Amino acid sequence: MNQQELLLWYNKPAEVWEEALPIGNGRLGGMMFGGTQKELIQLNEDTVWSGPPGREEMDRPFAGLDRVRKLIAEKQFVEAEKIIAQEVQGPYTQSFLPLGDLHIDFHGTEAVTSYRRKLDLRNATAQVEYEQAGRKYGREVFASAPEQLLAVRLSCSEPTLRFSASLDSQLEHSIERLSDRHLVLKAKCPTHVEPNYRRHIENPVRYENRPSVELELHLYVHIEQGAVVTNDATHVEIHDTSSALLIITAATSYPDLTAEDRHDRLRAQCMERLQRALSMTYSELYLRHQEEHRSLFDRVELDLGITEAAHLPTNERLDRFRHGSDDPQLAALFYQFGRYLLIASSREGTQPANLQGIWNRQLRPPWSSNYTTNINTEMNYWLAETGNLSECHEPLFTMIRELSQSGRKTAATSFGCRGWTANHNADLWRLSNPVGEEGGDPKWAFWPMAGAWLCRHLWEHYAFGLDEDFLRNQAYPIMKEAALFCLDWLVEDATGYLVTSPSASPENKFIADNGQEASISMASTMDMSLIRDLFANCIKAIDIVGEDAELREQLRKASERLYPFKIGKHGQLQEWYLDFEEAEPGHRHISHLYGLYPGDEIQLRRDAELSEAARISLARRLEHGGGHTGWSCAWIINVFARLEDAANAYQYVKTLLQKSTYPNLFDAHPPFQIDGNFGGAAGIAEMLLQSHAGEISLLPALPEEWKKGSVKGLRARGNFEVDLSWDAGRLREASIRSGSGGRCIVRTKHTVIKVTTDGEPVAWEEAGPLQISFLTEAGAVYRIYC
């Protein structure tokens, strides 16, 4: 893919936030609008959150748990839900908040021509170019990870550039002027922000006499010619220069909100970053940023073919695609944009990507822009391993570790269980209790299975990289504690199976035998799938790390007694313990299909009956309007890819781009929610490469529309890296790099002719129909020809 193909570009400034261009370094984020008279760059920092609440407010003892279980056994589901809401649901999460705004006002009022605004994915730079009054103007904006700052370079072909720059924020703040070219915005976050969906709340944004996050945001303007005009204390005004560099740095008091030296630390951190940047030339600053970003981004290349549409502005391409235009490269651009967003919003040492990644403009953002752990947080990271960005997975692991610490108290206090648990929402403060207070619907407020799902990511990181130190020292201890919670949470049903009770299939409702709608019963398919998955992965981890033999036996015996999959009266994979009808047959969640994706318990060739039941379940969802949110559509792509249904997988790639994508390629829930970007990108990779079934499957769901193409750098489980090229829908060549050695099993759609390494033939054997097996050495590259 050449440089032109890795651009989002537009011939006018952004008019709304969903047209602005995102930049980020994992910690700092910005949205550039690209105006010619007024530029707005909306700013975020990943620890700018409301709160925290006190831990004593979070966990409520579930005194009525035994009564709830008895009511569920008696099929009195609604009565059970009332007790759950009254007894165990606690405070809502806090909210991710906007940091502030950088405003740049330009003095030119003449007509603008040759305007172009673009986002260069490969160099992680947003740019603006235009002509005005015979002069050429330029603007480059990037967020540097090495220097932990945001840089804005303004240029003009003549030394006549005039502008003023200022800072603002929706937070309570003040402005301090350190010099004629250096402004500091000092702010304090609210102690509490109510979720945006809670209506008619008095004082939803509250500043109380309690600790909360404090911050400093610095703006420094560097020029080598021209004049600094000091007219007031809140602006930096520059006259008659040909270039200027605006540097933004920020720091917050998180995590130690009450440290006596916190204000000194904020000032010192910002000044240190600023002084380091000023010690470099702009070229040095930009080159360090570019090289560091590309060390991640350039690992994967994707070519799905190109048409003339690729030369149109991105918003026009989307419009044409909605009306049936052929544009295969748009899917490749969307895939690489997903990888770009993950690099920009999740880096080692930062917070993980939340519902909006790192970009938010509202004090009461949609769903608090929190971590929604019944699908959305996990979906954010489906892309990380296959997309060769395993380092970007690290912030999630840190959150899981911290969440396991708060989750131990929730497990003990609320449920009387060992280990740790988390529910469907989390935040910066690692809230782990069921949320919703007494008015929240248990269908989304109560779901203590998030810990089990999050542990899947720990195991996946090991499965892709085979890092035994990570497994032994980081992953397994957390997985073990999650498994202990599940062992204690399980109870025996009337037939002797181990089940979860109470249990929900996240956010969905069923119609009980008495005609009432309810969400809480026992042994939802999602719960049982997650527990089987967690127990199986813990058993494999125990075999590797060589400890906890007694626990291994407990998990093995419990696994044999877990309530199994059931196939319902429609031939569908049953979602609940009983074969209930759904209150909303087209529901956006497809939680009961977890065992197919992202889990691996249901495998297409091994489990034909369950795979067909999953297919019927998905078809029924879609017949009733399912997939109507961006992230739900992305989930569907991945499930169809696992079913090797290329036509339908591609249909939902199209649907995602046609119905759920904003002009700047952000995903629309609606409103903006970034999981659709990450989940959609993961789905595109899953169509090209799979490795969940103990084999590397090449082009398992390649659609007819991607007739010719190539991909380089995708990762497969077993620490393999894969390059593919195909023509007329047929694999031409595959290169597999072995990171750890060992046996490699490969599945293809056509008969393998030969396997070589360094030009020499490799001995291989047939492992099954269209399946070969061969031994590899660490560091060697193996070429497969069909």
C-alpha cells in the first residue's frame, strides 16, 4: 500500500466533531478541525476522569442471594430481579472527561483556495494545506510518544503569518501566564459526574470538597522570527513570522490525588517535557515521533486492490460506497485506521482504550466513556494480537491486574466468594461492583462474569507470543483468582449440573412461561461458555507453569459438570438455561455465540452441529434487525469469518462502512464508539487468517470482491507471523515466520505443492484434507506454494 493509500483526506475543514481528525500518543489525544480562520484542536488526557468515590460506597453485601436463587429455581424471575436491584447494585462508574481546547485564531480573511486536510496514518500526522492571498499555508499536528507532547507547526510561504493562541476547558480552571509565549491552564476535575442517560438529575456535574484529579495544561509558542505581541494574559499573539511551533504538554495528579507535592510535580513534569522538546529542532522532534510510530504501524501491510475511488476525498468515497461503488481499498484503509487508533490510544504505561479510545469532547459523554466489560472493552483489543500490536495490549493487562485487586473485595463482600470478580462497567478507579443503584435494570447492571472474559486476553497474549514469563508471573495468578471466584459462584441445579445463579445474557431479555419479560435466570450460555473457557485455559496454564496440581484437578472435575450447550426448538444455540423466546429477537448482543468467537470451544469442522446452531442463531438475529449498532455489526463480521462464510462476512464489512461509519471513519454506535473500529478491523484480519483451532488457516473467508491482494505481518497463535498473496481468489504464496520453533499445522483452500525455507525443500506431511504439518525452527521463514 503506497503513501496515497494510507491517507484520510478532505477538501474542507471539519464542521462537526465526527469530521475532525484524531491524533494521539496513548496518553494525550487531539481532534483537529482544520479551520482557516479559526483552528480548534480538542484535547484529552487519559487520566482526566471524575471521582473517585470512596471504596466504602461500592460493595454491598448480597444478603438475599440464597432467596434469589430459590426464586429463580421456582421460575419467579421478575421477583428475583427486584431483590438484585435493591440489594447488590451499587454506584455508577465515573466519567472520562475532556482536558481542554487549543484555539488558534488567524488574521487572514481573504478567500482560501487549494484547501486540503488529511490524516497520514503511516506518519501519524494531521495536516492542513491551503493558499490565501497568494501565500501557501501549512499546518502539521502530531502527538509524540517519545516526548509525551502534542506539537502544532504553522507555516507560511512568506513571513506574514499572524495568529493568536489560547487555551480553554470545560473543567473549572484558571489561566496563568508564565511568559509572553507560555500559558498554563490549571484545572480540577469534578468529584462526580452522573451518566448521561440518567435524566432529571439535580447537579449531574458536581465539584465537592473531596479529592479529585488536578491537572496542568501547558502551551508554549516557539518562533525564530517575528514578534510576540502581549495584549492580554490569556493569549499568545504572534506577528509576521513564516513558521511557529506550538507545544502542548499536560500532567495530572493521578494516582496520588492528595500528595503534598502534587502541584510541584505537575509543573515539573510539564516543564521537563517542554524543555526537552525545545532542545531539539523541529525536524528532530518530528523524526523521532515518526520513527517510533512506524516501528509499530509498518509491521502490517494490506492490499485488497485499488480503484479510482481511492483518489477521492474520504467522505466522498464513503458516500459512493453507500451507493454501491466498488472500492476494496476502503476496507484496507479502515483496517489500517483501526490499527492506527489502537496505537494512538493504548500504549505501554497508559490507560487502556475506553469506549471512545482517548477522544471525548463532553463532560457527560455517552455511557460515561467508561470501560464496558460485557463486550466493548474486550472488542477494543481483538485487533491487538492478530494486528501485530501486542505491546498495545499491555494497558489492558495493567487494568485487569488493578481490577482484580478491587474485585477481590467485591467477590468477598458482595458474594462471599474467593478470588476476584468484575461486573459490566469499570473506570479509572477500577470499580468492580454491579452498578445501577436501585433503579438500574439488572439486564445490564448485574453481570459478575467480566473477570472471566478479561482473563481471555491474558491467555490470548500468551497463545500468540508463547512468553512463559508473562504467563507465570502476570497472567496465571490473575486467571487462577478468577477461576476461584467461578468455583465458588457455581451452584448445583436440580439435575446435578453446575450452573451460575443468578445469571444474565448481557443486556438481553427473555419471555418467561408466564408471559413476563425478564433477564435473570440461571446458566446463561454466555456464563457457562466463559467459565469453560477460563477453566480450560487455567488447566493448560497449570501444565505449563508446573504448579497447583490440586486446583487443576478441581477445575477438571468442575468442567465435566458444567451445564452444556443446548440446541433450541428453532435449531438455534440456546441462549438461556431454558428455551425461552426472546423479548427482542434482533438484539444487538450475541453473547451466546462467545464459544464460536472470540472463544474457541465451538470449532467449525470439529463441532458441526453446534456450529450450525450458532449459524441459525445469528441468522435469526439478523432476520429481526440485528447488527444495527457499529460494534454489533463488527462482532457479526468476526462470527461469519469463523463460520468461513465469506459472502456474509463481507456483507457486514459493507454494512459497517455504509451505515455505521462517520466521515472521519470513526465508528457510529451511534453516537461515536470506538469498539466498532477495532472489532471491524479484527474481523477483516479474521477473514484472511485464523489460528484458533490448533492450525493456521489461510484465507478462510476470502470474499469474491477481494479477488487479488496481499497481506504482510499478521500474527498467528504459536508465535508465527504470516504473509499471504493471492490472485483470482487462490492462494499464490504464504510465508510463515516461526518465532519459537515447534510444529506448524496449516490449512489451505487448495492443495499444497511444496514448502521451502531459504530455497531448500522442507519435509511435510498431510495432517488431514487440505491440511499439512511440518516442524519449524525459531527465526526461520517457511514458504508455502499451492
